[in-house]
Amino acid sequence: MKAAILTIGDEIMIGQIVDTNSTWIAAWLDLNGWKVTRKLGVRDEIPEIIKGIDLCYEDADLVITTGGLGPTKDDLTKDALCQYYNSKLIWHEETWSRVKEILKRINREPSDLHKVQCYLPENARIIPNDQGSAPGMMFEESNKILVSVPGVPHEMKHLLSEKIIQLLPKGEAVEHRFVRTAGEGETVLAEMIEDIESALPSDIKLAYLPSFSQVTLRLTSYGDGKKERMDVLQKQIVDRLGDLVYSTSLDISLSKSIGDILRKRNETIGTGESCTGGYLSHLITAVSGSSDYFIGSIVPYAYRMKTSELDVPQEMLWEFGAVSEEVVRSMAEGVRKNLDVTWALSTSGIAGPTGGTPQKPVGTIWIACSGPNGTKARLLKLTRDRVSNIEYASIAALVLLRKMLLEEGEG
Amino acid sequence: MKAAILTIGDEIMIGQIVDTNSTWIAAWLDLNGWKVTRKLGVRDEIPEIIKGIDLCYEDADLVITTGGLGPTKDDLTKDALCQYYNSKLIWHEETWSRVKEILKRINREPSDLHKVQCYLPENARIIPNDQGSAPGMMFEESNKILVSVPGVPHEMKHLLSEKIIQLLPKGEAVEHRFVRTAGEGETVLAEMIEDIESALPSDIKLAYLPSFSQVTLRLTSYGDGKKERMDVLQKQIVDRLGDLVYSTSLDISLSKSIGDILRKRNETIGTGESCTGGYLSHLITAVSGSSDYFIGSIVPYAYRMKTSELDVPQEMLWEFGAVSEEVVRSMAEGVRKNLDVTWALSTSGIAGPTGGTPQKPVGTIWIACSGPNGTKARLLKLTRDRVSNIEYASIAALVLLRKMLLEEGEG
């Protein structure tokens, strides 16, 4: 079953924004057994959109389009779809009720432009959007399906995964198995499982998906009757990689896997973040239910807050500087004591692009973890941009915590 | 002058990686006066690549392809190009010398796979790659140009911007102007500038690019001699939208624009975040130089931290609950006093997906801002997923702060 993705919008074509929508949709289609053969981006121009649909249909049974569904003049997808499917826009009362309801929740009055969004192609199946004003649309013609969803990522994901998936024909059987790891790079992992990888049957593919301090391994097979073999292979890899593996499900992130351990042990955690500025705390609290174990965080950006909130001695700050093993340890211990938590993480460093010195260049970041049996610190020397350095250091702190949690668990 | 981008690689088509290459190339082409009419992604399969070139050429004078130039079996771009241009691979001694030289620099021995990379299409113009083993290639046929570069981002950028740009015909002049706004949606903005938009000359386009609580307006024109008219139009829109406008540059985010105001006034800020869990603080500290005005943040996830760190009275928590106007105000005022800052932001709510009640459903989020002239609170009723709710509430808090900053400035 072949599918194509059509992304509509000038902002994509002038390189103003990165098209993460089509990446998400491609992965989602793949997971549901659809082979994506073509990804096409076109401008907000009716002839281009129409041509784009043609090109996508050429070799696919299903086309997913995103974008161009807003109420303003540059949004032309609906008009293009009407032309393509020889239809016209008609008033859709149900959408109007839903738009009014959404606006009421946020104390807004509906306007004429909101009404524009309620004129929809007569021959489309309308898919109610619970998260925004533009609904999804589905067209069927001679066994080919086109689905149009808004370009706003959370609305697109909501519509596809909650409303549209059940309306599509079932894709080809596809099996994926995941092994999510933290703490080692792709090359080391590949060496650890070299023999397993070499012995893989030709109909099963292994991919390494690296991200900051983490690598997710994905096994993929197409066709029926492969479940058992896939399970065996996954187990082989999990056994070989041991403690590096934190989950075998895409739904369980590193920070969720840590939360699950803490909840089970009835332990708590808090953070003290200087250079990561709240991002570490965000990673922990992005997990639903994190209030079960997360007590809170102090982000002591200014020196004086490191002293007042985390009891870092002023002389220590002067002698070693905020970016030092001494201070990052003291911060972790301060969090552990002042927030009264089982585990405390801390970060202090120079995220860049300015603020570096010859001794402590940009990317010098200390992380520490303090627990029942003591405190450990690690020095990172990063070379990325500011936000990537912040993200990397936050993940590295979680990796350090996970390692200590496992060690204590064994002791 | 029209251009198209062809991205080659299975990893793009299964959604394994985000295609940032084509974004960079699109922006680079746009900046150099090439109108990108089509962006196409295809799999590592020879017929698909050939079909892809056809589709790109259909409406473009220039095609840039990336990917599929490595030495392994899944890299098929060179073979496809030979078929397309009716050519054959021949040994390229100059590339071999360059590959040996690069390998020598990193103390590696050349292997058979490196030799594979020195067989190149006979009729291509070879563009030496100083940063990797696969060179760029350029094909010219009946006034149309195809450029093939490796998918490794830094090699691709190096080849295009240092070696290839001077070989291409000069593109058309293009002008962009941006107006970035916060606090109102697309619909309201469109109404506010309806007359300006209707009166736009047909050769100037206006686009609305919405994100959480923000909309960026983009004016675009092609051709020479439009700078002045673009400036006039931009100013008209800026004047009309007034305080909603926070910047006219893509490099200046909402949080940077706020930081610039604070720095100029020599004022400081701190945050107290419950439901946003550090994300607000992350937005502020994602800006380089934020330590000039950002003192720090308290993330009091547990009740006890709201009391111990921010002096929220325990009775208040019991009487009204953590998610209440009273508590969010008390949090902001606690931050302002305890962190000794000019401005304090606070958030408290139910990000979801669990934890809602009939009185306070998921998405009920209070935000507050406390400044020299008092405290203001706002209730949000959000309907997104957990992380989107967190992001939206954080931006909304910044919007509230900006509004109060401007009001105080006027007083």
C-alpha cells in the first residue's frame, strides 16, 4: 500500500521553517504499514497544489496533505481541492457550532473569518477537529483517498492519530521492534551487536536512530508471520546491551523510564539547574504523572540565588567559579537537603555562544547527581549551538541519574 | 528563475530523520533569487530518482539534489544520474588524490569503498569537496542545470555556498519583510489590516505564520526596485498593529524582545512555575545573554515547595487549591519578593492528560505577572496535549509580561 505526502505552504518553499510535519506523517504512515513513495512540497498557489495532487496520486493510493487550511487569503488548499474534485464550498453548520464552542471556551467572539472556515467542499467527508477551527477532510475517488489536515502540528497529529486512522484501509502488516538506549553512541552499540546484525535475515532491517546521548534501535519487517522472529531478535539485542537499554517502547522516554523506577521505589527527585535553565525540569515534568515523584526545581541563574537557595558557599563560587566540579556538587547536595528529596540533579556550565574563556570554553558543562550513597559529577565538553548544548546536558544528567539509580538498586 | 529540490534517501521517506537539508537549500536559493517551486523526496531506488528528476525539471531551470552519494549499496544517485544523462561512470584521478589527502589528514588508510567514490559520471562537471570524499556534480542540458551534492549537511553547505554559487546564473532579486506579533490570533490581525491587505499590489504577497499565541506576518516580492515599497508596507502594518508587534526580524524571538526591554531598563525577572515545570524559564534562558536580566526560577511542583520557597499560605492552598487565581498571584508575589526581582511570572494549572475535575478540567491554567505597579492574573482554558499546553501557557505568560512592561513604560 503506497502513500504520498503533500506539504502545502510558501514558508516551507522559502526555507523559513523546517518541515517536521512530513517527517511525523512519514513515520506514522510507515508504522501503520503504508510505504511512503513520494514527499512533495508546493507553494500556496492553486495550480501548484492541483499539480501536486496529481504527482502524488501517480504512484500512491493514499495522499496526505497538510497546510493551507487557515482562514486568510494565502490559504488556498480548500479552493484547490474543490477544483480538483469538481466540487464547491458549502456552509457546514456542524463546524460552525464547533468553532463557536471552541471560541467560547477561550472567551472570544466569532468573526467573519471564522465563518470562512465553515465553508467546506461539498463532497468531502468532514473530520471534526477538537483542537482548532479547521477540520480535516477526506476525499475518495476510484479507490484512491486524499486526506487534508491543518499544518498546525498538534492539530494534524490529533486528527490523523485519533480521528482518521480508523477510516483508512488497513496497511500492509508491518512489525517494528524498538530498543531504546542511553549512554553510548551508535558506533559502540554497533560493535556490541555486530554478530546479531550480520546474522539478520534479509527481510528484517535494523536502523540506528541517534539523538542526544541516546540511540533507538529499530527492527522492521514487512509481511505476515514475523512477530515471533522479531520478538526473539529484540530480546537478543536487549540482553546483549543490558543496562544501556531503558525501554522497548517509543512511548516510554528516558525521563518516563526514570519516573517509573522512582515511583516504584517510592523515591523523589528535585533539580538545581544553572546553564540548562529549566529544560531538565521540563523533561521530567513533560511526563504525565511526574508529580508523583518530582518535588520541584531551583534555577539559580544568578550567583546570589546559588547561595541563598542552594547554600553554595560564596567563597567556593569565588574560588572555583560557578562552572566547576565543586559548585555543581554543592548545588546537587543543596537541592537534596533543601528540597528534601531522595535524588538531586544539578547542572552548571557555559551554553554559549558567548561567555567562554580559554580555561572554560563554550560547551564546558558540569553535571552532578546526588543520592543516598553520595554525589557523582561529570564534565561535558560540547560543541553544539546554545539550545542543543542545553538539551544535550539535560539528557546527560538524566543518563547519570539512571546509572546511579541502577547501581543503588543492585546494592 | 525557478528551482526545485530533490532529496534522495529512505531515511527521509520513513520519517526517521527530519529533512533539514532541503530547508537550508530552500532558504539559500530564495536568498539568491531563485524561486523554489517544488520540493520532492524520493526513496533510494533508481527508477524513483529518475522519475524525481523529471518531476523537478518539469517546472524548474535548476534542480538541486542531495543524498545517495555514499559508497554503500544503498547509495544509487550516481547510477541514476548516469542513466538519466546517458553517461557512464569513469575513474576520476583528481578525486582519488583528494580522497587520499583527506584520509591522510585523519590518519586513515584508503579502502576499496573509497575507490568506489572516485568513479564519476563522464559528462558531469566535478566540483571538488574539501570536506568529504564525495564530490559535487553538475550537469547542463538544454539550458537546464542539475547539481548533485552529498547529504552530509556541512559538506552540502560548503559545496553550494563556496563552490557552486559562482557557477550558477544570477537569480532574480527577492525581498522579504517580517512583522512578528504576540497576543492576538491570525483572524484578529487579518481584520485589523484588512484594508492594507486588500490594497496590496499583485506582485507583493502577504503570509500569516501562526504559532502558539504568536503570528509572524511575511511580505514577499520578487524582482528589482521593490525595497522602498516593501519598507513602506511593513511600516504601515507595524503602525497599525501597534503594541502587538514585538519585532521585525526573524532573529528576534518574543523572549529575546522582552529581554532587550529589560536590559535597557536595567530591570530583572524571575519565574515561579508549577504546571509549566521549567519550560517558561527555558524560553527565557534559551536567549544568549539572558543572565543580564534573568535571576532565576523556582519550580514548586509539590505543595510544600509552594509554601516553603514562595510563601504561599498553606490555608490558601487548602481553601482554593493550587490551581486558582489566589495561589498564582501569591506565587508571583512570592517570586518577586524572595528572588528580589522587578518582574515575576507564575503559572499553575492542569496540563493533563490526567488530574482534571469537573470544576477544573484539564487545560485550566492560571498565569500571573507581578511588577512594580501590582499583579495581574489571567485564566487560560486550553485544549491541547500536555506538552503543547505547557508551551502555550509559557508563551501566554511572556505575552502578559510584555503587555505589562509596555504599560509601565507608558506610565
